[in-house]
Amino acid sequence: MPTYEFNCEKCQKNFTLKMKIAEYEKKKFTCPECNSNKVKKKLTAFQTKTSRKS
Ligand SMILES: [Zn+2]
């Protein structure tokens, strides 16, 4: 499952979320720290370096 990076515009916290691509495209995200929905998605390539298979 890919990991996505976000940055909260309110508290400036960076956080990552793991989710399926379909979820990523549909969902709105909130900061786990302050619950703000003013989060920016950081455009990072899929992190394939940790290829853990479950
Ligand atoms: Zn925040």
C-alpha cells in the first residue's frame, strides 16, 4: 500500500497516511494533530523501497 505525505497548513505538522490509491483519490484528509482539513498533499512518488508484502 502506498504511503502519502501531507503537510498541515494550520499546525505545520507533517504526517503520512497509508491508503489505497482509490481511497486517496476520493477521500478528504484531516490533520491527526489538530483535525484541520487544511492539509496539503505532498506529491511524492510511490515509496517502493519498503516493499513489505503482507
Ligand atoms: Zn494540523
